[in-house]
Amino acid sequence: MNVTEVFSKINVELKDKLQFLDDKPEENLESTIKALWLAAAGLPVSAEKAGNVSLPELNEDQLKKLNKLIDFRLKNIPLAYITQRQSFMGIEFKADKRALIPRKETEILGKKALELSHIITKSKGNAIVFDVCCGAGNLGISISCLNTKCKVYASDISEEAVALTRENIELLTQNEQVKVFKSDLFSEFESNKFHGKIDLIVCNPPYISSAKVVKMNPEISSNEPVLAFDGGMLGVKIIQKLIADSPRFLAPQGWLVFEVGVGQGDFVIKLLQKTLIFQKINSTTDNSGNVRVVFAQKSPLLN
Ligand SMILES: C[S@@+](CC[C@H](N)C(=O)[O-])C[C@H]1O[C@@H](n2cnc3c(N)ncnc32)[C@H](O)[C@@H]1O
């Protein structure tokens, strides 16, 4: 059988067996089979990229491997953990169970943060950026690749996530433009080197309430680290700490930008207003009109 015939046969076999999650819109029957096929051929790419790559013929061993990878997927192992690749902001990241799989919806945050970074580097020439709760390092690394005038400090409380970020830094960046640290939010940065010096803080924090975390789809809850989701009883524990602590690190007129869960926008905006430290408090919505990103600038009068 040739490539087209094998592909069609697998397509028919899997049509009613695979499930796809709303928060991974890039995954469908065709992109999944293509990504698994390319991984079996030793050419791993993300589901997003697989759509544009033509499939090579597979030898007998590679066909066996493809069947094994299909079995993993049918057992609900996330596609990105099988291929070890996930696209974010057009960049191919290494992904594995050490950290959350970067989501398409987080590109709303990535794009806003990149836009703010360009505003800063246009006026100052360069920018110092924090990516806290960095996971696989996707936000900080994509900002550094797409705005080379940024120096990025990434951090995460999970040692495993930090190790994965380090591998993505080696894979995707040059010139020590991105560094990563294990840190409980800002704890490793409490020094004069960082206080009042940061131009942009970007964060995709855990923001799902503990009660909802246990009810998540098993593909997520059985595979991705719970630490990436659990935002405490009301879901906003880390966000509250982020808003309280970031002014200490932001330079005057520095920006804080972060992702929020659906329905959290109004509450979070009020929290920012209450501090009397931030100005230009604003938000970005998704295609359904939900606030998904909140951003604010530290007042120029505060040190
Ligand atoms: C929603 S994931 C975001 C990962 C990545 N930035 C992204 O956008 O795909 C949240 C991350 O926050 C980390 N985290 C949870 N609590 C933390 C804390 N107190 N301090 C630092 N990182 C934390 C988790 O380990 C996880 O990697």
C-alpha cells in the first residue's frame, strides 16, 4: 500500500475512536494522524506544523512504531507528549509531561506581551522581562525570539518544568538571552538587582479552582501536572499574589500582563484598581468575548 492508502485506512479506523479537546483546536483527525506518522518516521513535529508537511513512506519498523503511537493516543496520552512537540507563537517547542502543554488560547497572552515588549524596546532600546510560572518556557522564549532586544528571566516552582525550559532555551535561543530559575513566584529575585528594574512581567498562572481541577477531562488530569492548574479554593490565589508582589519588581511604567480564566476578568481588574499602583488597566478578549488577558502599567510616579 502507498502512503495515501495507508493514511486513508488509519483515518477510517480512528474516525470514531479519537476525542478532541476544545482547548487544543489544532488537533483533529488529520493533524493527529500526520503528527503520529511523522513521529514514527523520526521527524517529530507539532500537530499544527504536521498539517503542512508531506508524509514520507514508512518501512516495516516505522509502521509498527506508528501503530504503537496510535495505541498511546487511544489510551488518552496527549498528542504533544507522544510527539514531544508543541507549536506556540509559530515556534516548535519541546513538550513532555514535566510541564503543561502550551495552549493555543495562551497565544492571546503571548501576542499582547510581545506587543508591550515592542512598545518598551522602541522607547528604551531594550527590555528586561520576567516570565513567571514559565512551564515549558514558551512565553519567555517566544518573546525573546520575536523581540531580540529583550532579556528574559523565566521561573517556575516546579523543578521538572525548569529542566524542560532549560532544554527549550538550549534548543531555541542564543547568547544567553533567556535564563531560568526555580522560584516560588518572585522568591529567587528578591534583591536590588531586580527590585524596580523589570520592564515587563508576563505570567500564565494556575487559575482553576481546586474543586474544578479534580473534574477536568482525564486526558488532562491524568497526564499534565496538577500544579499547572490549581489556583486554590477560588482559583485566584496565585493571581492575587502576582498583583501584590509585582509592583516591587516593576520599573516605573513597567507592565504586568497575565492570563485569567473565563469569568475572572472583572474581579481581577478590580483587584488591580484597588492597589492604586497601576494605571492603564485593560484587557483582551477571546473570539467569544471572554476576558482572557489583563494588563496594567505601574504608575510612573512610583519607584
Ligand atoms: C498554567 S501553567 C503555565 C505554563 C506556561 N507558562 C504556559 O503558558 O504554557 C502554570 C505554571 O505555574 C507553575 N506554578 C504553580 N505555582 C507556582 C508558584 N507558586 N510559583 C511559580 N510557579 C508556579 C506550574 O508549575 C506551571 O508550570
